[in-house]
Amino acid sequence: MISSRRRALALALACACALASTASASSVPSTTRPRALRGSFKGTWIVEDDASARRMTRDGWTRGEATLRLRASDGGESDVVSVVGELVIRKDEYVGTGDAMIPLEGVYERRSGTAHAHGSARTTKDFETITNATSSWMFREGNVFRESLRAIAMDLVDEDGEEDNAGDGGARDSYSRDDAVRRAGKTARERFLRTHDAGTYPSACKFSLHAYLDPIDPSSQSGDVAKKLGDDELEKGESDVDVLDRQIEDARPLEFEEMEEHVSMVAKLVSVDCGITVHMELESEKLETWYRKARLYSYTMMAVTILQGYVLLKQLDVSTTQAALMRVSLASIGMRSVVDSYFCLAHLTAGIVVEDLFLPLSIVAAGYFILFSILEMKHLIAAWRVRRPDITSWIELRVQLGAIYSRFYAGFIGGLFLAFWLSNHFIVFLLITISYWLPQIWRNAYYNHRQALEPWYVILTSFSRIVVPLYVYGCPSNFLRVRPNYFYCALIIVWTTAQCGVLLAQYYVSPRYGFPDGLFPEVYDYHRALTAEVLEQCGIVEEAAVPPGGEPDIEMGDVSSGVDCVICMNSVQIYHTNERMVTPCNHFFHTKCLTRWMDIKQECPTCRRHLPPM
């Protein structure tokens, strides 16, 4: 049973709509309003005074850019539908920490082109932590719906139920929408300011949005849209009492889509209990441009993930030996896999949030998932297994593998906490995530490893991993609407280039190139000078080692002049230090022979003793 108050309210709205439709039929018969109010609207905002600006925004802005996103329930052929959305107020088009976000719920009445919505926010200037005070149960109970409906009815007719004769004596369309905007919320705000001190406001602000749409011309629309907005369609629909009852008791699923027509509106955001008034002029925006940018980014990231996977596979092909895997840093591989897991999670979450971009973003997320969960973890476990040759029991192996995965997930969760703590200084967290070559640089210098990773792998991996931060901070029209910061871009490029330069210097010059002497422990020198004890052990008499004529002649029977390399079975010239190598167990080999041997095994070919890293 519909209560008398609800019936009176519905009848008042029906009367107002009838007056509005009559006036509109006589004044603007060829125009109408969109049936649903949904999509994204963008425009400018301005506050009335500096005091409101200081209460409204963190930095006291007086004007900027506003974005209104609305979703409408399916009202069928009704002229009254419920709307839910959010209003975001920024200084400009880019996302910032001082942005104000206000969730809204209300009603849109199509005949008069009027929308009223209500929301709640704090005045602590921390608008990014806003929660919607108009929860779903309040919406279903009809409190917000009735309040918004009452605001529309009072806007169209006086409290006594008589026609509003503002302007030239007509109904809703007889006065301009600018007059309506100036009138909206003025009485309540003035009444509040008369009974409160100018500087005293409650801790929570309740906002009311009053929006008025311009009529649209059906002749300028497409055939399907014009048919939807034709005069015959305007007369169809349920009674306003049935609409009110259905909207309150039946919360239909909400859908988000673009406006089929170009719509402009003027709006006023009023908080009577906080003394804040914001004027806005908005235009409906097509989201296809934003979707195009996001899809282009997705295709670029697909190519980047394919490139990273290819170079990693090539590196795995050339580093299959024990010696090559011993030179790789486990911490470096682990940091790269954690960063790739963040990229996977971020792209997958974005694809779930934006349904139209789910396919391209999920493909990018799948690429990063394969990269960190299969390829990089394979590289990590292979390098770890070489360091644990003594593990023969399957139970012990499972325990050790569980410890590795535990460290990985600990690093993953710890990185999330670190990102939260450094949210206000995100560039610091970003520099930490791209510092994955530092453990490899330290291992090369500490253990005197020269050729741990291939140069092309280092270069391609390093610069392909900074594509995302360079896009976010370097592209002024990025789809994330992040403000460009070219200093951050330069810092990222310089830091990445510096790490690559050190790795290349360690590869071509010396593993300890650029480090001060005495910083690392001494390492074994395979080209060390020979002593008399070593020569005597090899059966070489030092006085007869070099004959007066110069080089020893092995073919003439001077066997004391050299020893044989057991790898190639050719003689080793022991006094050519660059061409021979001597192990700690005093066995001689050609430099090329022993280097190739140690790429396979870290043991002496003669006595099978363990050899130190080269």
C-alpha cells in the first residue's frame, strides 16, 4: 500500500512533469532530453569564494576540472530513473593527491532535464579517503530516492503545488537553466549560515548536486536515436506513482555506457552544512579516445613481454652449464620475478575493473605470468640447484624448494607494504624496483666473475623493463591521467644506464672495475707467477727450463721445457702467462681449454679437485 506522503510526492512530480511537458511543447517542440543519464561528463568548476576553496580542496584551488561519472538503472520507458555515480574535482586533467571525490545517488527526470543527487564527504582535505555515506541499504529503502524526487518536484512547482512563475510566467522551461542553478540550494544554505558561525562547520559535509541539461535536437541524431527520442516515445510509460514504488522496492542492476547524444549541463554542488558551493559546466565525453589509448598501450606491452621472454630464453640456452649458473645472482633473478608479478597483478586488476579492456590487459597479464612463474623461476631454481650439489634426498629437496618459494612470496608481500609506505614518494619505490642488477654487480665483484650474463641480454632486459614508468611519467596524454614528470624519466634512464654500464665493464674489462682495492677478499689468480717448487713438482729444472738459444725445443727432445694439457694433449708453454693457466693443485692447461672445461665443471680435469671461480 502506497503511503499518502509518497502518493502526494509522486502526484506533485506528475503535475510538475505535465506542466514542464506542456511548456516545452509550446516553446521548444522540436527538442527533448536524453532518456537516460549515464556515462562520463567533463568540464570546469569554480567556487564562490576562497574560504570555500580552502575547505573544499587540499591546496585551496578556486577553479579546475570536474569529472562526473554516472550509472543509471534501467527505467524502461519511465521518465524518472535513479542514478548512481561519483564526482571528481581536480586542479587539471591529471590525477593528484589533492583531488576531491564525492560519491552520489539520486534521480534524473527526463522531461524537465533535471537531476538531483546526494552524497557525503569529509572536510579534512583528505578527499581520497572518502566513503559513500549513502549506502546501498539506504538506497533500497528509498530515502535518497525520495529526497531527490522531492527536490525535483520542489524545483518545478512551489511548495503549495502552484506553478512556478519565475521569469516570464511560464513553467520549468520558461526560465533559463542558469536561473535554476543560481536558485538551487540557496535557501537552505542561507538558513544554515544565519544560525551558525562563519568558521564553524561539522566534521562531515553532506552534498547535493543540482544539474540541468540542455535540450537536444532529435534531427541532429542518428535515425535509431531520433526514433527513441520521438514525440510518440515521450507519451509512453508508467504512471509516476508506479515508477516511485518500483524504483524504491526493486533495486535493478546498474549498467555503465556512453551517452548516445552529446549533452551539456550546468550544475551546482552545494553543502549547506559546510558552506560550500561549487559551480560546474560539463559536457558529455566520448570514451572511445581513452579506450584507444589504453588498447595501444596494451599492444605495446604485449610486444614488450614477448621481447623479454625471448631474450630470457636465449640467455637460458647459453647459461646451461654449472659454471655459468654459478655466476648468476639469485637475488637479482628474484627481484625481477617479483617486479613482473606486480605487473601481472596490476594489468589483471585493471582488466577486471574496465570490462571493455579485459581481453588486451589480460593477455598482457598472462605474458607477465608466464615470464615470472615459468621462465624466471626456472632460471632461479636451476641456479640454486647448482649451489646445492650435495642434496640427494627428494624430501630434503622439497623442503629447500619450499624455502625458496617462501622467500619469493615474502618479497612479494614485503614489496606491497613498501609501496604503501612510499606511496607519497613513489619514485623511491620505483628506483628500488629497477635496481635488480645491484646484487649481480656485487656478486661479480666479490667472487671475481667476469662473464656472468650476455651483454645483449643485459641491455634488452634493462631498457624493456622501464617502458611502463617512462610511459606513465613521460607521455603527457597517457590513459592513466598521471601528470608527466620528465625529471623522473631522466632519473630512471640514468640509473638504468649506470647499472648496464657497470655490468658491461665487468664483462669486458674486469669484474672489479671501478671498485677500490682491498674492498673484496683476494681471489685465486690462474695466471700466477711460477715458483721453483711448482716447477720441481712438474719435473722441470728451472736452470734448464729456458735454453740459451731462446725458446725450448720440444721436438728436439727437450721435455723439461713444458708440460702437456690433458684436455687437448698438446704442450703448454708455461712461460707465456696469457696462454696458460695453472690450478691451485699445480696442473697446467691452455687458457682456452680450461675456460671451456670450467663452463661445464668446476673441478680439475687431472685430479678432480674443486676449482675456485674464474
